[in-house]
Amino acid sequence: MNSTLPTDLNPQHLPQHVAVIMDGNGRWATSRGLPRIAGHRQGAKTLKELLRCCKDWGIKALTAYAFSTENWQRPTEEVDFLMLLFERLLRRELAQMHRERVRISFIGDLSALPKSLQAEIQRSMTETLNNQAIHFTVAVNYGSRNEIIRACRQVAELVQRGELTAEEVNESLVEQHLYTVNTPEPDLLIRTSGEMRLSNFLLWQIAYTEMYFTDILWPDFDRAAFHQALLSYQGRDRRFGQVKASLSA
């Protein structure tokens, strides 16, 4: 439903899949004299609002980088809080997201997470599997290099067992073994808080993704900020490595 889409955005040229690196929660809290966990709590509200905005504006998929494999190195108190926050949010928001026909997926090495959180994750994915309003993917204990190594191992095992020859290994085969199997690649990647790096996020999947960096800290990334990101995206010329027909003649 595009009823609230800003008039200066072309509904025919919206990204179908947006990925976000949610950066700046800690700095947002510190600048207000608050503990870092207050920033994570506010950041969760921002993510919920962005999900609703994507759904309202007709964007079919949103993937959020919630916790990387490197984030375990943060203070134990902060990590514990984040795990608890994920679990609480799932419990509290699941029924509402299900009603709004959100399909929830989690990607990453979920086996390292607390058992109670794993159970909530499994329940949310199972309950919402057939929902089709928007596909909401959360990357938790996710690292792109780990994901690619895991895919390589699985493919190597198939070759080892004689179910596959080395010549048959191609892009689509590798993609079948990534966490994101059957999910279209992101059209737009947004990173907040002025950092301009990928931080081991979706390295395979974003080969032709448009990137948008903003100085806004994640908890302040509202609909107006998202609107600006989409305007920037709509001004891009996506060629996927090819030359425009008019130029190649």
C-alpha cells in the first residue's frame, strides 16, 4: 500500500529489498549522558518504525544487521542486554508482526545464542513463514566471511561425495548454500552514523547493491531520513556492470 509514499518518490523505482547497518546506538546514548543500552533500546524502536515504513511504502524486504560475529567482544553486560532485548522484542512484538503479515527470518550462526532466544527465533520463523506483506530478516551472530566459508564447505562435501563435479560449481550453486537462499539481493544498503565500511555484512549479496551513507545516528534515523536515502537511490543509474544501450551503440 503506497498511500503514505511521499509524492516526490516514484513508486515504480523503489528498492524491493533494503539492507541496513544500524550504527551509532552507543554514541547516541553517550551524547545524552545515558548508558549504551538506552541507545540499543531506542535503536530497536527505530528499526520497528522503519519496518512499518517499508511496508507502508511498498518495499518488500528489509534486512537488518543486529549483531555481528565480532560483537561478542563488547562488554559482557552489553552483550547480555542485547540478547535479552532480542528475546523480549520477539515475545512482545511477534503477535503484532504476525497480524501485519510480516515474515520473519534470522540469518547467522544461531547455535551460539542462548537457548531461550533460539527457541523464540524458531517460533517466530515458523509462525510467520507464510506471511507475504514484507520479508524482515535479522542478521544475528552473522559474519559474511563465515557464511561464505560455510557454503564452500557444503559444496566441497558434495564434490567429495561424488554428487557434484568441480566444473559444476557456479554462482547459483554457491547461492543455494548461503543463509540468504531464495532471498533477492539488496537493491539498497544504508549505513548510519558516518561510518563508510561494510563490516563483514552480506559481502556476496551486495555485489551490485547501491550504497547510501549518512551521518545520522541510528536511533535518529526516522522516516524523513529514509525518504532522503530513497531519493538518493532514485537518482542513481543502475547498470549492473553493463553500459547503457544508448552509449554502447
